[in-house]
Amino acid sequence: MDWTRHDLLDLQDLTREEIELILETAKSFKEVSTRDVKKVPALRGKTIVMLFFESSTRTRASFELAAKRLSADTINFSVGASSVSKGESVLDTAKNIEAMNVDMIVVRHKSAGVPQMLRDHLDSAVINAGDGCRAHPTQALLDLFTIQEKKGRVEGLDVAIVGDILHSRVARSNIFGLTKLGARVTLCGPSTLMPKDIEKLGVTVDYDLKNVIKKVDVLMMLRLQIERQREKFLPSMREYAREFGVNKEKLKGAKKDILIMHPGPTNRGVELSADVADGECSVILEQVTNGVAVRMAVLYLLAGTKHEPAE
């Protein structure tokens, strides 16, 4: 199939075929990163802006590296030293950046819906690098890529997403991606951090982690947002680690080829014990590696499309 979308806002918007095209394109780009000269001229002459209103290490570096390996020019936008700190709106800031004839804007913002708002007002391609608790499409894509690479398929697998489901944009995007590719998804975490009626998205909820671990092929752990502790969602970090953290003891009943995943950064001793995070079942660092290839694929595919005004 041919790629026709101009922007990437959420996996909810994509068809199964579109997701599969991104993953297939990423396969060829992963090979580029193994060469002595890690560069192809695919996006030479294109300008990509990293517009991050929220702190990020992995996602920002991954997008920038992906752009540079495609030979694009990149601009890192520092919010603290910008007109935003002087009261300028996000949209006005983006419009001023676009006036410099840039081709793509990769945006992260603490408020849900900002990428959609920019997409409705800009001609440049907009890529969502995370917006509030709503979506993180490229993280979900690299997770799907990693599962497919390690297991040979996504369809028919049992995947558990464990942790703070309520505040997790990673969980939400993965639910859409995994279910569209035919995986069975189970959510596990404290009842206070489980969204109401989440089962309507085609997932199962199970609060017994030991039971969940026994039946799944992939265990996707989420970062516990420690700042939520102040909001009284949890009795204590120690209790959370005891009930929903994973260590060697809890893995004794797991399948031998279970995959342990985490979007990072990992709170060691909370979501995962150190020996599990660094163990043979962990693919955490492979997720990071695959993130560059997946984001190269996204940038490449979007670069070949034309803007269509939003309805």
C-alpha cells in the first residue's frame, strides 16, 4: 500500500495496514544503523524541528538521531529560552517556526490535544512525541516492532501492560496498536490507577499480577510516576513494588521466553528489580535501538505526503 497521511497523532487513527507499513519500513532502516557510515540521503534538504515543551531524553534524542541519519537538518527548540516563557501561545510559537519554511514539527506537550491543534493550523507535518496522558504513538510503534522482531508476530500473543494505566499515554497507544495487530491485551495495576470502563477498548483487566505473569508472552511494565504519590493514588511505594513490581521470584511461573519491556526511565526496585531489568528476558535496550529505526520510518513516510486541510 501507499502511505497517504501527512501527520502522525495517534495509533487510534491508523489502520492495521498502515501500522504494518511503518514496521516494514523500519526493518530496512534498522540496517542503516549497523553500517560504518550511518546515513542515507532520503531527507536531504528537509528541515525538522524538535518542539518539546516537556522534558525528554530518549524520545528527543531518538527523533534527532533518526532525522540526522536520514540527512535532514534539525533544530532543537528550547522552551525555557523562548518566547513561550514570555507569554507567547503555543500556536503562535509554532506558526513563527513554520514561517521559517520548516517541513516537519515533532512536538511533545504536557497537555493532551496540542499536536491535534497544531495539525489543524499548520501546513508542516506534525508528529506527536507525547501529549499529556493521551498518546505516544512512536513509543507504541517501537514496542510493536520489538515484539514482532523477537516473537516473529504480534497476532495471537498475550500481552500484559502493568502499572499506572490511568496516566499512561504509552499504555493507551499500545492498546490501540496491539489490538489492531491481533494481540490479546490484559491490563494490571492498582484499582486507583485503572481507568473506568477501560474494557470497552477490547482489553481484559486482572488485578492479580502473579496470575497475569503465568499466561502472557510479553510483560510491558510502565513507569510509576512518582509525582502521583502526592495525589494519594497509592498507600506507599513499598506496597506498590510488593504487589505490582516484578522480580525473579514472581517470574518463576512465567513462560521461559517471556519478553520484559519498559518504555523508560525505569525506577529500579519499584517496577522492576535490577536483575530482571538487566536479565536475559529484558529487551529494554533493544526497544531504545529500535526506536531510532521506527522514527526514521515515520519521518521518511510523512515526508512524501502533501498537506490536506483539517475538516
